[in-house]
Amino acid sequence: QEIERAGFDPANQRRAAAEYERAIGRDPDFALAWARLSSVRSSLYANSAPSPELARAALEAAEQALELDSDLAALYGVPTFRVNEPSGAMPLGFRRTLPFG
């Protein structure tokens, strides 16, 4: 998270994503790393490189985080995405609300 806090700069965000990916490589069950990876990828999508692949990667990381630890919903909320034609789903990150059901 230290890299993330350095401010939004695509290079910083890519380094942060790489660090989260390394953490996940060491521990695939590290739910918070998956959540932060989704957040960084969402930020990159919104502020730098909006591609369908990046949107899907952000969504998949969010889904993995919540699959591993549903309590993350209380901390980070539920992953929220909107359709952004023609590229598909645009990640908006985690919304700080509890999911229904």
C-alpha cells in the first residue's frame, strides 16, 4: 500500500499491482491482496489504460477477494461495475455498502 499512497501515477499503480500479484503468488488465499489488486486495477482502468482486459482482471480480483473472505464486504463493500460500451464492464472499485442476502 505504500506504493499506492505515493499518489496516482500509472507507474506507481503498476508497481503496486505487481507487488499485490507477488503477494498472491506466495499466498493465493490472501484475500486482502486480491481486494487491493482489484482496487489498483480499477484505478488504472479509470485513470490510465481503459481496456476490456483490465476491466475483467479488476472484476476477477474483486470476486476472488470476496470468495476467499466474504467479511471483506464489511470493510471494502461489494465490488461495483457498470457497463461502459463498447469495452464492457468498467470497474468502479469497492463500494462501502453491505451486500444484500
